[in-house]
Amino acid sequence: MTDAGRARRLRGALRGALSRRLLWLLLASGPWIMCCESAEFDPYKVLGVSRRASQPEIKRAYKSLAKEWHPDKNKDPSAEDMFIKISKSYEILSNEERRANFDRYGQMDENQPFGQSQHQGFRSFQHSFYFDESFFQFPRSREFADSKYLLHHAQFNSEVLPDSFRRPYLIKVTSEWCFACVHIEPVWKETVEELEPLGVGIGIIDLGYERRLSTQLGAHRAPSIIGLVNGRVSFFHQAVVRDHLRQFIEDLLPNKLIQKISDSNYESFLDAWQEENKPSVLLFDQVPVVPLLYKLTAFSFRDYVRFGYVDQGGTQNARLLRQFNVNTYAPTMLLFKEDTVNPVDIIQARGMKKQIMDEFVSNNKFLQVPRLVNQRLFDELCPIKQFHRRRKFCVLLITDQDQAFDTGNKAFLDFAVANKKEVLRFAYVYQRHQQPLCLALLRNQAALSPQVVILERRTQAGKVVFRSLSGGWNGSEEDKYRLHSEIELLQKDPSYLSADATLPQLNNEMAPIFFIRWLNAAHDYFIQVYDDLLFSNWREMMPILSLIFSALFILFGTVIIQAFSEPGENKPQKAKAKEQPPPPEETAERGGTSSRPPKKDFVEVTELTDITYTSNLVRLRPGHINVVLVLSDASKNVLLRKFAKEVFSFSGTQTLHFSFLNSDKHRRWMPSLLRSARSDEPEQDEDLSDFSGHVLALNGHRRYFCLFRPVFTGDESTDASLYDADAGDAYSRKSRSRSRSRSSSKSRSRSHSREDRPVKRVSSRATSIELHHKLDRLGLWMERLMEGTLPRINVPAWPLLDENANSSANQS
């Protein structure tokens, strides 16, 4: 062997030895590298707490740092990364098991066999030479393919939520440090690969980044799987298996999307096109259960097309298969419009794809001549003009449902099929159902025969230009020729449409009644509450439960209070012997002017007679007042009604009693009362005075009264309450000044004569007083009575009610 060969062998041996030593060095330093990598992230340092910190200290530090570094409040570019570190640190340290694992091994994964020694870990590292992820036990980072499914709050509300009315969505809620999410990842991938080609929307929400969106959906933990259909959120609560997820999506769809069709009902199904105003699609396949692909297609086009499913293996469908000559070896779709015998389009393929089915249905989602039943259909059939080359003209037949219009309607359909063009859209409308639209196009004139209108929409506000076909529409060949000529002129000169109008919004003829919509909303609400209660989603249920318990507490609390308070109020109150209750006016001075609301809807007014006089006045209990209305036989009915109306608000006061005195029966009682009040004055003949309308507040125990005089409605209108106060003050002054010198007698006589004038004026001007206005100011007088501001007129004794008695009844 030459020296050159030996040198090559020596260099090869040295290279191999160095390679082996380098490899063993790398293997030996593997655990140290792992420890260094894990030591780069220290949750204790991030939160600024010691390793012996308690849970309350960790929680306080987390709240303080989260408020400081929240991206919405802190505009620092590194705030978002810092906020994520803070959240991850709190997630580790708030869990005692994860915290212990981190303190021992510097690891955060709960699935790592932490009980093994470092030597065992090193051997595992040697056995896992290919650096398999299962050895490191770190949560796998989000794959690049998942980034296209990530949802954000604005994107969800602007795109996903409206799109959920066309297709269902399956959304996974995850986070970067979710270890349980790693276990469901393979099943999730298989499910996405199966359901996404069928038309199911897929979404992923990161709980750490999209807190606002997760709160809106009610997802507060990871992993969670959410289904979204028609804007309604449903949670998946079963084991994460592909079949369960597939069944979860099927259960979210409405039940009556596809109707089972057989020889017995296919004719009625196809003949319902006029009532439903939709084309019909028959799906033929050899499986007895409707495939999910067909259900998803029917859900997407449920507002435009009716779907029926035919099981080709069933024995009850032989005549149907024979009539339409359907190939039993491949799935088939037949689409029918107005003609229920011959389908307008057919598609047949062994591997039916969602894209092929969507294109097939979207090209035929309107009838040849659809009926305008709502504004959305009108907007799609007759779009607003945007550009000159994209203008659309709508040929509209205004007709009705009577059999007399059937000939013209059939002729219009034949004309539309024969003159099908891209720029023309044919439709009809029932005048009875869309009367505002028809009146706007017919210049407020009802159509006695069918009319044809050619229109073009110009603005979103409803402005259109149109032209009516002269002579109406009867379906004759002459009518068809005139309509064809006008369409030709219109295509050459669009200004041929000379009339303009503003159309109102169309009525929604297909909208369910309010009761049905209310039942559907109530059903959805109770289903949601049932799911929340069944699966203990207490975070979402707390507001509802709080509202329910608050209402029950208020209801039962009110019933209990009334049950315990009513018997006490009905019991008679025993007055103390030593302490007498103050009169109502003194009570009002201390506690306010408000009176207790009445418990009855009427006022008890008793008549003062020889029998009731003593109990209602002479022996009236201390602190009680009897309000007495003086009337006559002629004014009894009118004054009693007015009196009851004025004092009704005060009838709830227990110390007030209401009575009336007939002056025709007891003519001398009122003059005797007034004479006893001014006993030092010479008596005057007041027997003939008219005291009807006077009201007295009599305190039988203290022997005083307050006087209300009726209101005058003539030229001498005077404030009655003020006049009563002046008169009462005069009476009080006379009672207090009886022992004064004779030098003041002239002044007192003038005062007395001035006070007597209204009484005589009442007698002389009785004809000018209207009975129903006499007590107009009684309510104000009663308020002053309750306040205690009315003057009191003292009497030495109460006169007897008997006319023939001349003495008075002294109280014992």
C-alpha cells in the first residue's frame, strides 16, 4: 500500500472518529439544550412573583399586568406579545399540577411522564433519534394550513354570520397552550377533509387572541366545537369522533328541507309550483337515507327551489323511474318549472360534486315567469341599472287569480318562453296582493283587465321608468304582436320608456303570521335554555336565572306582605285611655298633607237624622271629624254626586266621616248653629236663608266647626276658600272679643253686618247659582282642612236636630 493510500485511510478514520464524537456530544447535550430552551420562558419572572407566591398573589399580579399590557389600552408595539406571555404564565401558575411540573422539569405539558428520571429521559432521547414530536411533548404549533380558517371578530360578523344562512359552519375553539387540543387534531383534520368539499364552512378561533369573539359566541374554554346555522350558535357536547361531528352538522339543519317522493305523491309535489312560486328538483339516488350533500344543497337554495328525494332502490318508485327514464346506476337531478311533465334541465353523474349541483340549481332558481311575492325577489329579477350594457328590462303582467284571467296568463307564459333574452325578465303580480305597486304603475286606476307594463329600475329608492301596453292584455295574437313590437323599439331606443314613478316596497306574501313566528322564536329559545341547563353552561345561564329568581322573589314577596298586612289593617284600633289621638289637621301638620288612598271605589255618605245625629256628631270619637253637606230636596241628587267626587280622594282617611243634612226637613238647625257661634250678637231671622251647598267640618269632641260656602258663578265671582277664611276669622275674633270694651262694639257690628251679606246674597241671587258649580272649590278646602290651616269656629253646645226643640244638647 502506498503512502498516499495510507494517508487517505488515516484521514477517513480520523473523520469517522470525529463524526462519532460529535454525534455523541450532540446526543449528550440534548437534555441540556432542552432545559435551556425551556428556561428561556419563566412564568415567575413574567408575572414578577417569587416561586413561593400563593394563588391570591399570582392572581393579583396577573390582573395588574393584564390591565397594564392589554393591547386595547397599551399602544406599545410589544404590548400584544407581552399580554400573550402574561396569559400563558397565569395559565401555568394558576394550575397547581402544571406549576409543579414546571418547578421540577421546566415543562408545561401535562402528558409528559414527569416521574421518570433525567437518565430515563436521556435514554428516550437516544431512542427517539429522529426528533419525533411525541418525545418532546411540546404542543404542536399551529400548522400553516390552519391559518386560512382563522376567524376574527370583524370578519365573523361581516362574512361568516350572514353566510350561515346559506351553509352551516363548524368552528373549533383552541389556544396555543391547549394540550387537549392536540388529541382531537387528527379527528378534526379528517372531519374538515370530509365536510369542507360538501359545502360546510370551517373556522378556527384562537381563545388567546380573539377574546371578544369567543365572548360573543359564549366559548370560554378550549377545546370547544361550535356549530353555526342561521345565526344560531350550538355547542358540540359528545365525544370528538368524525361520525359524531357529521351527525352534529346534520342535526343543525332544518328537518323539512327535502321531501320524500314516491309514485303516490310526485304529481302533487310538482303541481305545487304555482302555490309555492318555486321550481322543483327531484334527486334520484340508490341509498334510502338522503345524503348530507343533498341536504346542504337544499339548505343553500331553500328560498328559491323545492327539493324532493327519490330512492331508486324502493319498490314504490317504479312508475316514477319509468316515466322520466332515469338511469338507476348514477345519481340524477331533474329540474321542473311550469311544465310538470318535461324537465327543463337534467344532470347525471357518478361522483356528484357540490360545485356542479350549485351551478345546476343557481342557473334555474327562478320560474319562467315568476310571481313577485316580496321585495327581495323583485330586486333579483329586476336589478337596478348600473351600466348601459348591463341594463335589464322587466316585463310585468298585472293580473289576478280568477279563472277569467287564466287564458291571458297562459298566453303571457308562452310569449315569455318564446322571447327569452338576456336583457328581458318576465314576471307577473296579483293586483289584489300588491295593490300599492299596481296603483303606482296604473296611475291610481284599478285594472279591470290584465295589463302589461315594461319598466326599468333606476334608483334604490324605487324610481322607475315604464311604459304600459296600450289596449291591455287578453292573450290574443294581436296583443303578442304589439308587445313584441314595443320590445323591439325599446331595445333600439331605451328612451322609449317615457313615464316615471316611485314604487313602494312590495308586501311579503310568503311571510308567516306573527303567531307562527312567535312560536318558532319561543321554540328556539326553549331549546337553547334546555341545552344550557342540560350541559351546565352556567356562565351563559346566570343572567336568565337571575331574572327569573328576581321576578319570583318580587311576586311571592308581594303576596306574603299583603297576606300579613291585610288582617292587621282590618282590625279596629283601640284608643288609649290616657292618650287621645290628635285631630287630622294636627296630624297633617306633623306628617304632611297626603291622605291614604281609598280602598273602595265609592264614598259612604250617611244622612243626619234624629237617630244618627247623636252617634255621628254629639258622641263622635275624639280626633274624628264629620264633614256634613247641607242640601235640599231639589238639589239633593246633583250636590251628592258632586260632593262624592270632590271628597273621594280623602275617603281613605279613617278619622273622616261624611254625612249630609236635608235643610227642608231640619230647617232651623243651621241658623241655630250660626246663632250659637255668635251668641252675643242680636238674633236675625235666617230661617228663610238658602244653605244648600254649604259644607261643615264638625269636631264633636272639641265643639268647633269649619265652614265652606258655595261658589258663586255670576258676576260677583269670589274665591270661596279665601272668603271662608275671612268669614271664619271674623267668627273667631267675635268669640275671642266678647269681654272687650264697648268701644269696639261698633267695629264688631260692622264686621258682623259684612259677614251676613253673603248669606242674604245667596237668598237673593239663588237663581244665578248653578247647582253643579257650587262645590267646585271643595277639593281645595278639604286640602286646607287636612293641613289644619282653616279657621275654627267654636260653639258652646251643639243644637238639637228636632225643629220643635229650643234647647241644645250639652255633651257629658
